[in-house]
Amino acid sequence: MHKIPIDRLQPGVFISLTAVGWMRHPFMLNEFRLSSERQIRALREMGLTEVPWDPARSEVEPLPEALAHDDGDEAEIDFGSAALAGMLDEKRHRLERLRRQRDGLARRERQYEQDAAAAGDILKGFPANAPEAHARGRQLAGRVVDSLIGAESMAIHLVNQKAREGGLAFHALNVMVLALLLGRALQLPEADLRQLGVGALLHDVGKAEIPPRILRALTRSPPEEEFYRAHIGYGIQAVAGARGMAVGERNVIACHHERWDGSGFPNRLAGEKIPRLARIVAIANRYDNLCNPLDTRHARTPAEALRHLFKEEGAHFDPTLLQAFVKTLGVYPPGSFVHLSNGAVGLVVETNPAALLTPLVMLHDADIPRSEAMLLDLRDLDLKIESVAHPAKLPVEVVEYLAPRGRLDYYIEGAAG
């Protein structure tokens, strides 16, 4: 970067305060594009005479030297002190909001861990204690549904919980969350949402009878594939003792591998003959399997998974539901690595379908411990996402800082708006 005098700055010039240190200036970022004269007055009040600027990331050129030194005939009142004080106060408020956001993410991660443990216990309860396990499944799904009923909007969070390995419980919970996300976007009635949540949570309950070797196999022989597909029947058997189970919940277990084009199993149902809740879970199930495969070397990024669903496997899913799913998750689903307009790399950790282009982003900064990583709410900053980044093309230390587990787990809740 080149250095220029403070007097030559104007809004639109991209500057760096890295050498000053984040704690010693009033701005939220070390590198940013100036957006107001107030910011320039604050820089002057800090005692700076010049700053580095980046022509490539600037929207305008610095002021010519003649204009920079022409103060006119009348002495102008210096409002620099007020500008600096106001910005320091604003930074304190933003830091307090950052603390609340970080606390909120930590709370959701703790809740996710508790829910994952509960999901594991629920799945293990079948078939021996089917009535009790089903009741607990309804309770777990119902709590998530309750947070969505009547909410003005949804917030979708990426969970960075501690466990690196997945398993049926994590998959069940993710599919439930993603299915309810889509169900809420489709404005399903409350009763349908509750059945959807339970059915999604229990959709793979029959896999407990399938040997891990077959579940994990990338390719299967015809007998192995037949054994794998039997998890549908085993699932229906497992929940048979839950006498109060709704037909919609059972149909999710029975039909979540049916395909819109009739190529699925076990009954080769097609189109609208497939129960609607099962069609929703089919999309959520496939998306999570693409993002969190048993062999993590084959994991796709959220954007890749959505693109693959839409372009390569679109015939398998209800097109209306698939379009709604893609629209709800948006261009930058949680878990997306992104390049920001200031040249930094971040990870999308929270989105709201009402503001998909301005998510909450965790910023990579080697000078800040990951436990204190900066969270940027793009709704509040003159900063935007320029492109999605693929983790394989990023430095290893950046990926490990932003997403140390390599898994994508989700949590949703209603927001007041």
C-alpha cells in the first residue's frame, strides 16, 4: 500500500490502520473504505498525518494536493474531537453488541449439543421403549417449532460445536432443522410442522439395524444395496410400538427415499403420490448428506451442495419445494467461506432469509484468538461479500481458524424482526 496525507482523504478511499492496532482506533475494522467526512476528522484527531491506502480497493482517487491544502479564507471550526469521541462511543456500543452476539452463538451451540445428545437417546429408545422415545421426539421437535410459530422471521445459525465426528444423531438433528426451515418458509400449518419435525428426526431410525460397513460403503454390491434399503422397513418396525404416531410422521420414515421422477425406493412412488412432508425431508436429507458425508473428503460446500441438488439431481425432488429450499438458504448459506470487499476472508455463521445478502460473518484475523474472533454484521457496515471461496483454495490456517471441525451443523430459531 502507498501512504497519503490525511488531508488528501475523501469518502471512497480504502485505507489500512493495521499498523495502529485495532484497540487503538475507533473503527470496527483495521482495513476499510472511508464512507464519511466524520471518519476523516476522527483520523485527524487521532494525530495521524498519513495513512496507507489501496488504489485497487478504492472507489475514488485521493484529493489532489492543491485541494487538500486549500482551507479557504475563513477559519473552519474543528469538529475532530467530537467526531472521535462519537466514534469511540459507537465502537463501544458495537463491541457490546458483538459480545451479545458471541454469547448468543455460544448459547445456541450449547443447546445444539444438548439436543444432539437427546436425539441420540431418542433414537436408541426404539424399538424397546418406543412410546417414551416417540414422546421425547415430539417434545424435542415441538420446542423448535414453538420458537418458529408466530415469529416474524427466522435466524439460521452455523453451529461450531466440539465434536468433529457426526453420526446418526447429528444427521437426524440437522435434517429436522433443515426440514423445519423449509416447512416454515412454506408456511405449513403448525400441526404439519410438528409432524414434519418428528418424522425428520426419526427418518433414519431403521439404520441402527444396518452394519456400519454397509452404511459407510461408497459403492455397494446388489445384496448390500438391498440390505441398505431395508433400513426403511426396519424403521417402520422400530416405531410400530409408538401407537400414537401420526400417519404423516410414519410416512416420512417410509417415503424419504422416494424420488419425484419415480426412481426412488422402496415403492417407486412419483410426483405428488409421495407425501408432501416426505418430499420436504428428502431435500433436507440429501443436502445434509452432501455437506456432511461419512467420508469427509467428499464433502461439498453449501453453495456446491445447493448447485448439485438443483442442476444434477433436480429430477429427484419436487421442483417447487427445491426452489423454495434454495431460495431460503440463499447465495451464502451458513458455513460458506467468503471473500469480503476489504480483501479479508470470513465464514458465514448466521443468515436471515429476509436479508440474505448481509449475513453475520466470522472474520479471519491471525492477530485475534479464535475464541474472540470478530463477528461482522454486514447490515451495519460498508462492507459486502464479493465472492464465495472454496476451502481447498484457502490457506490451511485460515480454514482451521474459521471451521476447525469441517462439519456443517445448523440451529434455527424465530426472530422478532
